[in-house]
Amino acid sequence: MNDQNENLETLINDFISMVESSTLVFENKFGTRDIRRLWRTKAIKRCGKVTRGVNYELHGIGCLINLSTGSVDFDYGPNGEINGFDTWRLYNFARDRPSKHKKYCNKETIEKEFEEYINLKKIKKMSAISNLYVLADSKETD
């Protein structure tokens, strides 16, 4: 992708897509995409292997998933949503894929464009109690 033509929405959609496909592995193995309850009830360990080549590490309200194609670190929304993001997660996601998202390997670039997207109402807070954002036209997922 041409660095100049990439926009923040492309990065956001790539991030959400990766979270979506990664958590589908949880659903297939554990019957749910939000595995935090399983950790809290000690049904699973905080860190573990889901399948060959797929590992997870739960932290606070989020999860880091490592796949053979890369990793993605996300936080669950207040109701278990998986479509939320913030500048830090997008920045780390881009840095893990510099050939695809070179423009966003610069944290200041993400922060500037993120603020522009808020002002243009392209993204919005997920909820009043969350620090995560969602695309303004996104539907709730769980």
C-alpha cells in the first residue's frame, strides 16, 4: 500500500478484523470470545495455548493474542465488545506490521489523525465508562 494513500480507517479496520478473527479461535475452543471469566474462575490460565500456533495472554481488561501471522493486543469493552481501539493499541499493531502500516509506525501521526477523526465524528467513544473508541457507524459486537 502506498504510504501516502493509507488512512487511519484502513488501520482501524485491519486491527478490528484481526481481533475478530483471533477471538473466533477462542469461541471455537472455549465457547466464548470473552475468556476473562474463564480466567477469573480458574477454568483457564492467564497465559496459554489455544491451538497450535495460537497463544494468548490475558491482562486487566484485555488480551494479547499471538498468531503465526502476528499479534494483536486489545481491550474488551464494558459489555465484552471486541471492536474497540485506542491510539496505543493501533500504534503497536502498526509497529508489528511495518511493511503494511509504515505511516502509522509514528505515534504522533496516529495521535494527530485520531484527533481529526474524533472531530470529524468518524470515531466515537464506545461508552461513557470506557476509554475505547469505535467507528461511528459500527454496530455493537460481542
